[in-house]
Amino acid sequence: MEMKAAVFRKVHEPLTIETVEVDKPRGREVLVRTIATGVCHSDLHVVDGLGRFPLDRPYVLGHEGAGIVEAVGADVTSVRPGDHVVACLSGFCGNCIQCLSGHPNLCTGAIVTRADDATPRLSQKGQPFRQFLSISSYAERMLLHENSVVRIDPELPLDRAALVGCGVLTGVGAALRSAGLEPGQTVAVFGCGGVGLSIIQGARIGGARQIIGVDVFPSKLEMAKRVGATHTVNSSEDDPVKAVRALTGGAGVDHAFEAVGLAKLVRQAIESLAIRGTATIVGVMPPDAMIEFPWMAIRPECKVQTSRMGSNRFRADIPLYLDFYRQGRLQLDEMVSRRGRIEDINEAFRAMKAGEVARTVLTFD
């Protein structure tokens, strides 16, 4: 089946809108008509050449998508045509030790994609394409393993639900799942883009008494206040570590989150901790990134940890977070800074790099 998609061919070059073929669903695969997709920094990392992704084939990028099931393979049991679904890159096998121990976001089974020597899911005139993170949501259709989707209430708006497939899931989960946040604790979030704003919301939902948003863009700091930050720090004007310590009466914060993927911000997060505090690295770092900090700059018995996709169990967490949205506790409408069509993808990347948006959402007919 032919469809329109945004294609990545070369580092530092714009994506091109092209006609691509998508295969029919086989076995446990699901064909989804894409309704909406968020534009995430992880896609931009590929364009900027910052990831360890093979570049031997063109990619259809995008991984934060939602849509409606059109067809299913013969072995699919979890969804059927007509279901509204959110795609998630934390596809799981259900049988490896990580899945069986309750950590499907760390699945090692690798069953949710097709082998390189199999018939490709995406191609163009016989040339195989790579499917980004087993999703490829910058296209009119997504061909996915059923363990990469979750069915949601059809009454929920898909252009908002799409955000929960990656950025919101990652940020809210970092606060509620990964960090071990307890009610009444204090929080600092370094980077107030889509993921950082979601961390702020997760901290608010989790009962943090003080939430400090740190960024260099005033517009992002204003948005941080709207979604739950009690204080903000413009790190282009003030030393963020000193500012966080001043706001906490010199103590530092119980939890600091890095939400961009910059070694400098990781160090600032670590140095802003209180005694027995925890720094959680959420941003995607370049493969060769080195994190250094002076030993005496951190308080006793602190911890530094990473969070992968908000430690999610997405089949349970995405419906839960969408219930938070329905109840007014999770603000998704406010997260959408800009809307567009798939033809606007390169402008969406530009706006993201310029710090003009929290999230851009692209919609399809």
C-alpha cells in the first residue's frame, strides 16, 4: 500500500515528503492509520547525527503517534480494526527476564520489529527503508507489532493522546516511577521542554511541595509555571545551582532531573541535591558524552541514576495518564505549542531547536 511519509536520507539535510510503500500486517502485526504524531527531540537527534543509528538505508522517522487500527495479522489478539490506539517505542516480548520481573520498558526480547533480511515493513520501489524505533509515525500509516500499541478510549482526542506515547510517558513516569518521589519532597527540573514539563506535572501529581523549573528560555519558564512549577530559574541570567540552593534555604532539592541530554545540566542537577538526594538523568545523551563533577560538590549519600522511558509499563500507564488528563490533573492541551501537517516537519524541527515550542503536533487526514 502506498502512503505519504517524511523521509530522512542524510544527516543535516531536511526531511523530504515522499511516497513510500507499507507492507500488509503479518502474524502479530497491526496496521494503524496515523491521526496525529508529536515531534520529539529523539527524531532530531538522528537528523543531527547524534545517535548510534545505522545509516545504510533511508528512515521514516517519528515515534510519538496515535491512530486507528485498519487491519491486523492473523495472530493478533489485543486489538481489532476500528480501535483507537497509542503507539509506544517500549515494545515488549513478555517473556524475557526484564518483562517477567515487571520491567517491560527494558525488554531484551526484540520481537517487535522484523529482521533486516525479512520483507521490510517500509520500502520504496524495492528499496528497503528503516523503521525508526519500530514505530515511524511521520507517515500516513504505521505497521507495528501488537505489543507496541495500547488501546485507548475512543472518546479521547488522538492529537493529545499521541503525546503520551513518548514525551509525557517519559517525563511523568520519571517522577512517579523512576525517581521514587514522595509527597512533600522538593524537585528541580533542568530543561523545560516537552519532557521537562511532563516531569514537572508528574512531580505535581505526586505531591511535591516545591518544584523549580530551570531553563534559558523565558517562554518555557512561563509554561513551566502554568503546568505546576512553584518557582523558576533562568539559567542564562543566574547560576542555577546557587539559585536552587537559595530557593531551598540552602538545603538543595530531594530530586533533581536532567531533561535535555547535556552533560553540563547533569552536573548542575547533581550539585543542586540535598543530603540523600537523587539525580535522575532523563535526557538522551550523545554516545560519547562524559559526565564529570567535583567530589566535594555533592552532599552525602546522594544517588545518580538514569530513567528509560519513565520506567513505564505502558499498557497500564498510558491509560492511567490519560485518566489523569480526563480528570484535569495532567495538562496535555497546554503542552501543544504548535500544530501542523506532515509537510511542516522541518519547520517543527527548526522551532524545536530555537526553543520556541514545548511540543508540535502534526495531524493527518
